[in-house]
Amino acid sequence: MNYDFDKIVERRNTSCVKWDAGDKDVLPMWVADMDFEVLPEILEAVKKRAEHGVYGYTLFSDEYYNAVISWVKEKHNWDIKKEWIIYSPGVVTGLNLIVKALNQVGDKVVIQTPVYYPFYRAIENNGFRVLKNPLKFEDGKYKMDFEDLEKKLKDKRVKTLILCSPHNPVGRVWTKDELKRLGDLCLQNGVTIISDEIHSDIIYKENEHTTFASISKEFENNSIVCMSASKTFNLAGLRTSSLIIPNEVLRRKVINVIDSVGNAEPNAFSECATVAAYNYGKQWLSEMIDYLKGNLNFMKEYINENMPYIKVIEPEGTYLAWLDFRALEMEPNELHEFILKKAKVWFDEGYIFGYEGNGFERINLACPRIILKEALERINKAINQSRE
């Protein structure tokens, strides 16, 4: 390997959400950012920009747009245009703006639960209603429930569906056939798809991500795709993402909402960091995914040998893993308190992703293996002590 993902970078006392928000003796494995140091070229680009000494209002250059366009073409086989790319400080912010732009008060937005919990807030906080299309969990794998979806999409108050692709937290990388079936149902019912593809660069090699809008011109015209280098290259704190909107009518609606809240320019460091990431980060990303796969395999082996009652839902993408603790027969709050207070490990508790997440926990694998090992040992020790 050219890059050292075993390196420990001390993040405490840096105003870090992950490491400074909780008790100092709790090991944080929850929020979805990495404990890996960024690509050296990113660090150099940010240093160079910092040395300029003036951090005024910032525009995206042609270099930025070309980097995004080239990355999306090479990684996702989708040809996009500069004018389709709209800035948002983050995908979650973008989702809020898009949902607000495409719906009216009282409308319903379909989500496929258990799902990333900010989806609920983006819908409800803007005056709309959540309509669940729960995933089916069969033989240890999650699948879309198309029969239920077809019924839900017939509701005349449904104007949009938020697709999580790859899916957070269950780790599914949807197949092209699954996406096509979903897209056809939405087209038939006049429902626009908002596709959150922030994790789409982090795919384990036996799987293949398909960008929803790349499947057909009809799907391209009926969707908005949200992408970012933030998960891929650990740039969340630099606050930038791309809302890719081919349909001019949809794009104008979103821009109008963005203008209404005064959210138009990136920060001074986000552009140079993104350009460096996309121009120089291919090898880093490849090695990082290999390291993640090693972490996943280590966790599976440890759990099988020491805690076989816990089941790992095999992720096909993302650096997150979904763990089934239901065999412990604890209530959701009891399970959360046990892991946090007894094991001194902080996961994202499953119930915050929806009722369907009860008994599950989400773990972040994007850390040096020694940290992952410590977390698993703490959980194993706590369970053994509780049973003695």
C-alpha cells in the first residue's frame, strides 16, 4: 500500500463532532466521517490556499466543474453538463432544499426504511409528510418491496421519492434492474426521484453501482442526483456537494429556493480540496476500499468467533455496517444504553433510522483496525459480564 490507514490521527480537542461530542471514555463509531488522514494532495492544496491569506467569497472555477464532470464520467459512466451542477454545502442541506422546491404543504414523500434519519427531518421540518415503503428483510438481505411501492405511489399527494443509493444504513448497492423497476413505477405515477448517491464511490469490488439518472434519458429528466467528495475523501467539514439536475424546470425550482435562503457560495477551501481529490485520489480511494474490506472481514471473523449471536448484514457499499443484535432480546433503548454505558462504545442506534431498525446498530468501519478491535472487545466483554 502507498497510504497508511493504520495511522492514528488524534482528533480529540479539535472541535470534532465524532470525538469531542460525547464522554471521553466512550469509543465513537457512529457519525459517518473517517478517522483516516486525507490524501496528501488535498492537504497540500488546502495549505496553498490558506497561505494566500484572504478568504473572501468564492466561486467555482472551470477546473472545479471539469473535475466533477470527469469524475462522474469515469466512475459512474454518466455524461453531465456544467450547468446541471448546483452547489450545496452538503447533501442533507441539498435534500432539504430540493424537497422544499418540489412539494407543497400536505404533500407526501416516499422513503425506504430503515433509512438515514435526516431524510425524516428534511420532509417533516418543511411541512410535508413521510410515506414509508419499508424494505423487506429476507434471508439476511434487504430488498425493495415493489408491490407496496406501487400502491404508495398511486397516492395523489406523493410528488417525490428519496432514493438512498447505496443504501444507508443497510449497505445495499441496488442493481440496475431494481433501479429500473423503481424508476418505471415513478414515471408511471408522475413522481420525481431524489437520488442520494453520496456513498456511491465506496463500493466493494464484487458489486457495481449504477447512477440512477444514467439508466435512461427518461430517468435523467425525472431525477435529481446528489453527490459529493465528502464521504469518499473525508471532506465533510469543508461543506460542499453537488446537486446534479438535468431537467431545466426542476433546476430552476431548486435554484429559486436556494436564492430564497441565501445559500449560494462555497467556502474558500472546498473548491481546491475537491479538485485535488478528484484529480489525484483514484489510487487512495482504491486502497482505502481495500482497507475497509479488511476491516469488514476482521469484524465478521471476530463476531463469528466471539459473539455469533450478533449477525453482520453484509454491506455491498459504504463504510458503514448494519449489525443485528436482536438475539440479545433487549428493547431498543435498553440496547442503546447497554452498548453506550456498559460497553462504552457509541454506535448509531438502529431505531433512529425508523421502527424497522429496532434491535439493530450501525457501526462506522472507516477507522484504523486497532480502534475497531477495541470496540469489538469492549462489546464482547460487556456481554460476557452481563451473562455471568
